[in-house]
Amino acid sequence: MPEDDAKETQADEKQKISRPQKIYLKDVSFESPNSPELFTVKWEPKLGMEMDNSVAVLGDDLYEVILTVTATASVNDKTAFLAEVHQAGIFLLKGHEADLLQRVQQVYCLNTLYPYAGAALSDLVTKGGFPQLLLPPMHFGALYAQKQQQNSDAQEAPSSD
């Protein structure tokens, strides 16, 4: 039996864990600089969206991951609204090698946070008097692969001295 216990302990040590511990809004911002006059014109907005993220180490295997989503709408070259959400989460990420850990943070964690960010952003925009804003589906795995390829290409490119 003690031999079985030793094998079980080794298996537990090698087990990979990726689990959200807490999901929360870290910061929100909403501006509608040209209201109420934009409420009186035909609603044909130009929409823009930007995303960013950051990771902070909190302690043993605990990480804070923050997804920042900024949405801007303009009508007739006037800003209708600018809304920004910093959706955060504390994640237990255990047993991952360094290169895999970054992928887990950039794919799994962001996939977890994105629906919350979308709901918070839509709520802000709607409460600001504008039509519901639905974020498009996002494939963080493909974005991560693209970023890795760009980094690889940049390292392989000859430097011009």
C-alpha cells in the first residue's frame, strides 16, 4: 500500500490545475460626451473595439489576469460613447511549465473572462441610453498562436545594421 500512496502523490504533483478562484470587475468607465444631441440623430454608428490584458503573480500558483475591453461608437464623426471594462479574475494555475503557463493565461483565462467583460460592457452601454452592444465571438487560441508566430518571425528577421 505505501508504494501505491507514493505513486498517487507523484501523480498529484504532476496534475495540472487551471481554475478560477474569483471573477470581478476591477475598473469600468463610460463617457457619452455628445449626448443628448446624438440621441436625436439616426443611429448609424461606427464601432471600434480594442482589447488588452495583463497578468500579475499573487502568490503560489495564484495569478490575477485582467482583460481590458474598450468600445467606442461614433456617429457623424462625433463620439457617441466610449466604454471600457477591466474584467479581472484570480486563477489557480498549478503544475504548468513556463511556456504552457503563458498559453493558459492568454487562452483559458481570457476565454473565461471575456463573457463577463461583454456582459458588463453591454450593461454600461445600455444604461447610457444606447442600443445593446454585443461583442463578437473571440478565439483567444488563434490570437495567441498569431502572436507567437509574429514573435517568432520578428526574432528570425535579420537585423538591419
